[in-house]
Amino acid sequence: MTIELVLPDRTVTRHEPGVTGLQVAGSIGPRLSGAAVAVSVDGVLMDLEQPIRTGGRFAVITPDSEEGRHVLRHSAAHIMAQAVLGLFEDSTFAIGPAIADGFYYDFDIGRPFAPEDLDTIEKEMERIIAADQPFVREEMSRAKGLELFRHHPYKLEIIRSVDESEVESGDVVSVYRNDGFVDLCRGPHLPSTGRLKAFKLTRTAGAYWRGDEKRPQLQRIYGTAWESRKALRTYLHRIEEAARRDHRKLGRELDLFSFPQDLGPGLAVWHPKGGMLRRLVEGYSRRIHEAFGFDFVFSPHLAKADLWKTSGHLDFYSENMYPGLEMDQGDEYRVKPMNCPFHVMIYRSDARSYRELPMRLSELGAVYRYERSGVVHGLLRARGFTQDDSHTFCTRDQVPSELQIHLDFVLRLLRDFGFDDFQAELATRPDEKWVGEPELWELAEESLAEALAKAGIPHRVAAGEGAFYGPKIDVHVDDAIGRRWQMSTIQVDFSLPERFGLEYVTPADTRERPVMIHAAKFGSVERFLGVLVEHYAGAMPMWLAPVQATVVPVADRHAGYAGRVAGKLRAGGLRVESASGPGKLGEKIRQAITRKVPAILVVGDQDAANETVGLRLRSEKRERRGVPMDEALSELVAAARPPG
């Protein structure tokens, strides 16, 4: 009896059970088999030499694909573990997965790694790669695996685990051997170490085992691996550029915000220039929400724990909530991690009719989530932040049009802030635990897919990855250096209306449940601003720049005219600072450039006599001399006009 494998071009090939992926690739073509690093059958990655016993969709994985890079990086982590355990006596290891753009492995060598250790480890990895050692897969019983790794406590814990993302279900575990080294691993790996063409170890960090601060702290080594040295050089250049654009670094340099240790991790304070930037972004949010028919509401920062019990947050989200506060003769209160239950309270404050729907509520609401200190990352992963949260209550007939409106809203907002490369992910109903009617799920999923198709946004269907309470769209954007960010979310919710008993009166005078749509267009204001600062490398568009123009007098005698120029620009609605006072002209100009000011106006004798300015724009290479003041004002006002 043969098995049938369906190739990407839908060609069906037949093979004997036990055929290897390499043999199938060879039957397609010698060049393809030579490039292959793994194969997949029905989406499951397999080693080239692993026997295939069932039919399905078949694909050859090459190193320049995302799946291929995953195999490269997984193998690089294995080679790094082999190097570390060979170099450091009595060392042990924990886990070493492939991650976005790289890999890591956690070790315990009895001390932190020193910078020079990375050079030594890299040289040993290069020796292992040059030896071209074959990766050999072996399957064994759990009992044998426990004996094999008896000196490595973290591996023992993994073997005893029931988490199928780490170890196979049942009584069988798999290991990979090469040249006497053995690692517990599900695979797949490269055929041999010599197939790893380009790698680099990048940094070390402390990491708690299982991410638990109460467990031992291990030493993590991060690295990256690519299909070619050229691809590696491109990536390393991107990393250098990302470091230059790091919003935490630019936040200090541009005096936008800071993270005082006295406040605790993940909590920022905004300085005047950052406060202005934030005000501009929030002002835009209010304008566009109003344009799309939303009403503004406000809610407190905390509520009784009973509210969070009813909403389900205490059951499903309590580890991300701050501990309760006992008040009012024993009542427990919780600071809010989300705004949605408050908006539900607003809906429920009165009897509702179909004539009031859709009801669109919006709030720039501060929320607080307990993120572990190890994952807090500036504005991108904070403990206190503001969501541009909206919640829409509508009838099921209104679901398609409301979802289209929400997607149009999101795309307009992102385009206005300079993003134009979109992708989306549509997460559909989970296979097991979910609430609501199947027909309503189908309606919502079809409506979300139609909205994406109408907008022309490419998307991936994440089958079964929706929340138990409804499907959603996540919109992703690529920034100026090609990094992808998950930004806006549009989430349908069948659970909260049920939990809180929401109703509306229909035209037939019956009562029905409304459908609820959550949407966070920025995601969070803080995170959005962090991404925005990195996207523009701090050089914000004219309309978003905290200071839009700096007036620089050539000498002290020109300070009076510089003040009049600044006053005229302010009267035109521009945000202006004057660089009068001590200091050389060149220094003042360089300082304005360093602060990323979009326009610099230099004024001297002739300008004072002729009512002109020297105009230096960030977007232009040369300064224009003798520009009439009124002409410069008109040009700058037009450039500073906000979108929408």
C-alpha cells in the first residue's frame, strides 16, 4: 500500500511508507534535494532522513524560507549547547529554542558568562561546524531518557513534563546526537553541522528558569543564524540601526520621557516635549474617533473585585492583575487591567432599544497590568499605559458593516502616522472551548475576512487561535527598517454581553443580546509612541514634532528680530523655540539638528533689514537664504498641518 503526498503545485506523488523526505525531494529534482534542510508533511516539520509513514501535503523546506531559518536556528542552538558543555566543566543546560531572527540557550555554569566567553564559544562552534558532524535522531522511552540526562536537572524536568510543545506525548522522547554530544529535542535539525553557513552570538542575560522569579537564575546566550553571510550582514546592520533607533535611548536624548527607578519597572513619566508629543497623538485619536461616530466616555481606575469576577478577568487574567485592595469594611477593589467592563456598565445603565444601536463608546483609559520585570521593555511592554479603547454594541445584522468601519478606521489611522505596509492575522474559533452560537461565529469570521478582502490587506488565517469569546483581526505593520509590529486589534466578543446579561428591545418588542466589538487602534498610546519614535528615529513628521521650528540669531544684536520671527511663527500656530543667548552659531544649529527639529530659521543683518530668514529644513540638504518671512511662515504652516 502506497502513501500519497500532495506537492505545493497540487501534483500527487505516490511512495512506499517509510520513504524519507530527502528521497521525495530527490524525486522532484536534484537541485531541490541539495538545497533542502527539512520537509513538512501537513505542516509538521521533519528531518530529511526521518521516515514518512502517512500521506498529506508535502513541502521541501529550504534555508531561505521562514521554516528553513527556524531549522537553522534550532540547529545553531544545539551546536552552541555542545560547545558550552564541552568548554565549561560541570555545566548544565535547560532549553534552547529558535526565536524571531535568532535563538537562545539557557545554561548554568556556576557564574555569569564574561564577554570573552562568547568569543571562545564561537570559535568552538566554528570547529564543530567545520567537522560537519551528522545530526542523528534517536527515540527512546522516558525511563531511558531520564537515565541518559540524570546529571541535567532541567532536562529531567522537561522529560517529566506533559507540555507537548517541549516533549512528545506518550512514553517516547527523542534526542539528537552528534559526535558524542546528545540533546533532548523534538527536532528537526539540519542534516549535519556543516550546513550552518552563518551565525553570530550577540549577547548574554540572566533568565529565571521557567520565567519564575522564585526558580534558579540561569545564564542565557542569544545568537542569530542565517542562510548566508550576506543575509547575516544585512541582519546585523539592521540590529545596529535598531539600536540607534531604540526609543528608550532617544527618549533620553530628546528629553521625551524617562523611567525613574523610584517608580518601579514599567512606569514612565513624560517630560514637557514628550507630553506635547503625547497630547498631539491623543488629540488625533479624539478627532478621528469623533469623525467615525464614537461617543467619549470616562471610567475610574479601579472597581470592586466582584466586577472582575463577573467579567471573567479574575478567572482568566488574574496573574496579570495587581493584588486587591481591602476597603469599605472588607470589600476588595482591583485596579483595572482593561476598560471593557466599565463600558458594559454604561450600556447597562439604561434599557436599550435597537434604535440606539450601534452604540460606539471610546475612552483614552489608563490601565495597569502586572508584567514580570524580566519582560518589561520601555514603552513597548509597560505596567501602566493608556489604551485608545473603544467598545461597540450592535445587532447581529450590523456586525458586517461595523467590522468594515472598524477596519477602515484602523487603516486610515495607521496611514496618517506614516505606515503603509500592512498585513493581518484572522484568528478563528478554537476547536474546543468557546462560547456563543456557531452561526454567530461564522457570521463574524466571514465579515472579518470580507472586510480584509475589501481593504486589499493580505492576511493569514490563524485557524483555531481565536479567543474563546470571539474571533479577531490583528493588524501588523512594517516599520522603516523592515521590522514587523503587531498594532491594532479588532475583537468580536460574545461572552461579556452574556456574562452581564446585556439586552436590547427589537422591533418586534422582544429582547436580544447585542454583539460587542472591542477595538484598540493604537493598542496602547505608550507602545504606539515607542514604535513611532523608532520608526522615525526620533525625527517626527512636522505635525508631530514637539518643537517644529527653532529661530537662531547669528549674533546677539539679532536677538530682537529673532524674537519677532518666533512670535510671528507662534501666531501662525507653530511650536517654536528661540536659540538666543550664549553660544556660537554653529553650536546652536547643531543642537537643533540633534534635537530633530524639522525647521531651523537663521537670521542675521540682511534678514533683519529685509524681513527675511535663512530657512534650513530637515528634508532639504541646503539652507535657503533670503526667504521672505511671510513666505517661510506659509510654507511651514502648510507642512505642519495634521492629517485628518
